[in-house]
Amino acid sequence: MTQTTGGTPVPSIDALKAQAKRLRGAMAEKQTPITQSLALETIARQWGYRDWNTLSAMSKSNAPRGWFVGQRVSGTYLGHAFEGTLKAVRSANAGFWYVTVIFDTPVDVVTSDAFSSYRRQVNVTLNEDGTTPAKTSDGQPHMVLRSAE
């Protein structure tokens, strides 16, 4: 289950460190420089945690199966094998994840011989096994996603 603070999911470690870096920059502009350690501790308190270690652990526990923006992935989409890159990853409720996949080669999403419709990018909801709860008429998940590495 996703840990939250006031209903807001805890961001990734990288996002939290970027917040701390922006805080340091803002403080330096005001002629009140602070250390990276103090910035991290301050960010933790802003998120409602007692210290950076606690916030960091909470952020790691929310990591979606190790998926991250820019990660190489492979799998099937509407029965077609693909390779691609994750453009976006964020947590949803009850262990589900929203991901945006950019395909290396566009995927034809139409089964008709009369015409084609290619998708270069799709947004899907995945369960903890990396499959979509939505299924095609023959019972297959719309997408099965795996790390390509």
C-alpha cells in the first residue's frame, strides 16, 4: 500500500533531493546558505516526517517495482511485442501504477486488414505484476510490461 502524507504520495528519492537542492539555492539567494544535510532534514519535516532517514525509507517503499522514468522496457501491447522507454511512472490506489510507455517502433492497435492505426505512446494502468487489469475480448491483458534490462 502506498504511504502518503495528508493523502499525497511520497515522491521518489530523486524528486526529494531536487526539492532540497532548490531549497538550498533559494536560501543562498537570501544570503542564508544551508548545508545539504539541513536541507534534506527540512524537506523531511515539510513532508511530515521526523527526519530524512524516515522519509527516505518511505519513498523507497513506494518505488514501483523498480520502474523509473527513462527505463528500458519490453512486453506485449494488444498482443504485439514491443520494446520501449518509460516516459512517466506514478503510483495509483490499491497497488496500481500509471505508466506512459513510448514504443521504439509504433504498434498497430487495429486488427483489421482494411486499415491501420499506429500508436507511438500509450498510457496504461498496471497491477503489481506489470499487467493491465483491462483485457481484450479474448481475455488477454492490454499490456504486459517487463524490464528490458
